[in-house]
Amino acid sequence: MSYSSSGIYQFPTLTDAALQRKDSQYATRVLGWLSDAVIEGDSINTSDPNYDKIAQGMRYVSGDQVPGGDASTPPYMEPMVFNFASKALKAHASALTDLKPTFGWRSLNPKYQMHAQQLNLLAIAWWLNQQADLSFGDVVKLAWTAGTGDMMIEWNPGLPGGGDHSVIPKDPRDTLPWRPGRYGDEQTWQGAIFREIWSVNTLREKYPYAAAAITTTDDSLLGSIKGIFFRKPQQFQTPADPLSNLGGGARGMAGPARSGDCVLYRAYLDDRTRNLTARPIVMGEKSFQYIVEPGGFMYPTKRLLVSTQDLILYDGPNPYWHGKFPFARLHLWKLPWSFLGQAALGDLAPVQNAINLSGKHMKMGIEQWMDRQVVLDRSAVSEATSRAYDSRKPGFTFKLKTSVVDPTKVVTKLEGPNPQVLAQNFQWFEKLVQTFESLAGTGNLEALLQMRGQLPAGDTLEKYQEMLTPELRMEGRMMESFLRRASGQICYNTFQFMDSARRIAILGDAGLLLEDFDFEPDSLVPAMDQTMEQMVPGPAGMPMPMQVPNPNYDKTFDRNLPRAQRAQAMAKLMVFVVAPNSVLAFNAQAEKMMRFQLARMGYYDCWSLAETLEIPNFGAPPPIPLPPLPPIPPEMMGDPVALAQLLVNNVGKYVMGPDGSILELRVPVTVVERLQAQMMLGIGMTEGTSGRKASGGDSPKQEEKSDGQGGSRQTITESKK
């Protein structure tokens, strides 16, 4: 036996012929297993009590809020819908996705802090260029409406510039779990199957070796896809043959509908198959190729199956080095006994229905009051006149019969609804709206969003504390947890796919990481040697190269180790940081206040402050002489010949400092370096040395005060009144 069992229930054991794609029976058995796994995953989803409420919630937020067709509404009156649910959804999605300045990476090893800085710059560029906040917003909308929102996290090489991260919102009903864990997040599952819909031509282009075998999927199976646009139910038919009636068939019938789409399954499995042979085996394709030694796991980063209903398109290792299922699941309200989470509409829909009903009653009452019912004396008017009479029409005239004695009694208007009842109904309506906004947190979220654009004042934190209800804090914490899980995969994908050309295209010269010193070409992943070349004095005082120990050597990133292993080690050194409540801008406002005061004290530079306050077009600090990165080895510093050669070979980059040290002309990175640039430019505090200093107790406001000579003067005050 060449390979061990996969550890997956009833999954076929791997064979040499299957690895070479020459075992058709093995492929058939895998397709059979995958079909059963899809049924089991669907069963797990549909058994959740919240499953049937997902489609209802989506329609409800879209405005379809008339329960059961609302038989109480007369056919001549349109149903009333006050869609406060849609307003609440927009507020939550907006508040939870305004994230750009609130997250970032830090390195556990100060030696690699520059890598964390590069990740932060690349993350901000990706967030803006790919409009990631819109995709995150769609995930929040799914989670708020359906209880669960899934987001695929992939690297798309087809995006402009050579590829970029791609985050795709996904309907949770099309994410099929395989033996999910009882505890923990989605990464504890034994497998995850993603059901998708693709056009046949796209799949044929992506898998040209199987293009002839890729066909359209039956419409009955296409109906299993949930993450598509809502459509009105209708019968799709091709144009009917005008001669089809001659055969006795019904007029208008046509052949079977052909949608032209294909259902695709991508199954990521935690396969524990081991290499039981005595030889190493090469696995994967060129971009993620690795060698499995005897006794090693064949799929250390999980196994990936890509198939249609009757054809396997790919069977091999997961192409992502992080070794996780490439998605993250968001629950804004997670219940331990619910697999799909709890939608916010569970509490809000009854109140929303009561609002619609109260509004409908209020409209009916007003219309009855404005257009009251009338009673006509049949003995005084004709049948035709009684049918044509309209009390709302100005100047409406009609003839009376000659037997009428008192014309004022011919038409009698009945009293409309009691005005007090209408007033009470309006009060009830307002109370329902207040209750809805209290349950949804809409009012607090709107106030938080309004305060984000203001310059923080002394009472800003107090206001935030009052607005952050326990429910909003819980939502923020769930979103922060979701961001941490998603960011880990983005970090790995950056190390795996982002090359120096792509970094420079995004960040300019700042994309060069320490001149890619001691790094694999075009990669962020370190590839270090134990020794380095250094110029030493040779015969007749002429410099000559010599191999000396590399002071920056780290055996974890030895050049001889596989690149995937080094990338995983580097990613583990990066910690994604989201401060508590930062998603709801609480931490961001506190940071703005603190840094603003530090800048006043002279301990914070103007460029960093402008970045914190998000001031556009402020510019960047100019290059100034600073200690070189990476530092020059001490051995070279003691060699005048080597230093002279370094200055000659790098004219315009290195200069000699006043104390004889070598300095590098580069853009300042840290706050201290930027403060040095600020001093060299003569930029300092602008407040005067005389008079009372600004208190910073409130937002700056312009006031008009007396100048002491009978006139007035304009001042800026920051003191509370």
C-alpha cells in the first residue's frame, strides 16, 4: 500500500494512478463521495431553524413586508410599507465597514517591523483600490439579514496590475459544511464545499484540457444555487415553433430550457493521507509546488477538489500556503445552539409589521375623514345620478325630482373616524418607531457616524460611552473577530503572491523592502545565507571580497528551506491588531485626541497627524540623512577603504555625517525620524508664546469678542461654556 487512509469517512484511498490522473474508476468513486457530501452539507444547513428565514429576511429588507398578501387591505387601497428595516441595515453596514484607519499589522520581532509597515501600506492601498469596504459591507448585510455572512478570500491573478486580493460575499446556504466541529470557528470543520454557478465558456477557458467534457447543468440542479439574484417565478421557454401545433401538442410549448450555466463545486478537505512509499513525491503545480518526503503528509495545506456534476476538473493540494479554508464567516449575533446564527430581523420584524399596520390604519382614517361616506335620498334623485355622484368634485350638479320638499336633506354626509382615535393612532405609530430604532440601535449608529467627521473634543469620549450600547459593542467585537480571521489569510497571500514589481507599482519606491536585501528576488519572504560578502584589504592595500558571517542570519529563513515554509514562519510573526471598539470608531476618536495633544506638545510630527486626521494632499516628508537600512556592518565601518568604495558606488544615496558616520538619504519612516525632518524644514508649533493657551476642552469654534476699544475681533475658542 503506497498511501495511508485520508481520515475522511468513506473517501477513496489515493493511488499512484490517481495522482497521474489515469484512474477513471477512482475519479468516479470521488464524484460519488462528493455527491453524498453535498447532500449531507445541505442537510446540515436546512436542518437549522434559521434556514427558511433567510430568503424571507432578504425579501423583507427589500420591501416585501406584506404578510400573507395582507387580506385585510381592500383591493382599492395600496398596502403601506415604512421600510425602517432597510434603514437599519444601511446604518449597521455603514458603521461596521468604515475601517480603513483602524486596523494594521505588527511584528512580534522588531527586526521585521519593516515587513509589518509594508503590509499596512499594501492593505490600505488594496482597501481603497479594490473598494474592499463595499464587499465587507455586503457581508455585513448578509449577516444582519440572514444571521450569517460568508466571505471568500482569494488571490485573483486576473485583476489589473498582475493580480490582487479578492474578497467575495457569499450566501451561507451555498457553503456546505463537511463534519463541522462542535466548537470553534469554521476552520475546525473537516471540510468545506462551495457551490457556485459559472458560465460554460468561462470554465472551458479556465480548464482547457477538459473543455470538450464541460457542458451545461440541468435546470433542476441550477435551482439549488441560492446566492443569485431574486427573480419572479416564470416559465423560461425558447420561441415556439409555429408548426408545433400540427403534431397535436399544445400551442406555445417548446423544448427544454437551456440556461447556459454550470454548477461548480470546490471542496477543501482536511486530508491526512501520508506517503508510505520510500521515495519523495512532487506535489502541486509550479506556483505552489512542494516535495513530500516518505512518511510526510501528501496534503499539508488541505486538499482541493474542483468538479462539476459529472466531471472532476482538479484534484490536488490547496494552492494557498495558509492551509485554511479560504473563507471567513461573520455572525453579528451568535447563539451557541444555532449553526447559522440569528438574524436581527427576528426581533425587528414584529415591530416593523406593527408600524406598517398602524400607518395603513392612519392613512385609511384620514382618507375616510377627507372623503366621507354619503347617503342619497332615492326618492329625490335618479339611479343614474346616485351612481355618478362624487362629493369631492367641485361644482357637481344634478337634477332633483319635483316631489322634493327640502333639497338640503337629499345628500347626507356621515361622520368620519373620531379625531381622537386618529391622534392616539399617531402616538402609537411614533412609539413603535422609537421602539424599532431602540432595538435596532439606529439612532446611536447615526450619531456615531456623524461624530466621526468632527474634530474630537474633550467630551467626545463621554458621548461615545453613552452611545455604545451593549448590543453595539457585541456587534463590534464580532466584526473585529471576523477581521482577524480574514486578515490572517490576506497576510499569507501577500507573502505568497505579492512580488516587488507589484509592490513598487502600488507604493512607488517605498515598495522596495530594504532594497530586498537578503530576500528572495521579487518576494517579501526572507531567504538568508549564513555568510555575506564583504570587502577587506588585500595585497598592496587593494580591497578584495571575502565571505564573513552574516550578522542578520536567522535559521528560520535559511535560503535552503522551502519558500512555503519560510513564508509561513514570516506570517506567524505578524499580528493583526484591532483595538477594542475601533470598528465603531471609539478607539479612532481617542487616538485622534491623544495624537493631537502630542503634536501640540511637540512629540508628534505633522505628517503622522495628517494621516490620523485623514487630511488629503498633505504631502510626505522629504528624504533626509538618516541611519541606513539595513545598517552597515561594524566591520565595514572600521575599514576606510571599504567605506570610500561604498560612497563611490552609491552616489546620492549615502553621505558622510558630521561625526564620520555613514548616513542614508531616505524618506523618514518612524515618528522620531519625521520629527527630525520637521525641524529641518522649520515647521513647529503655531500658537503664540503669550496669553492663555488653548484648553482643548471643546471643538474649535469661531467667536466674536470685544477688542476693548468699542470694536470687535474674531477669535477661535476651544473652551467649554
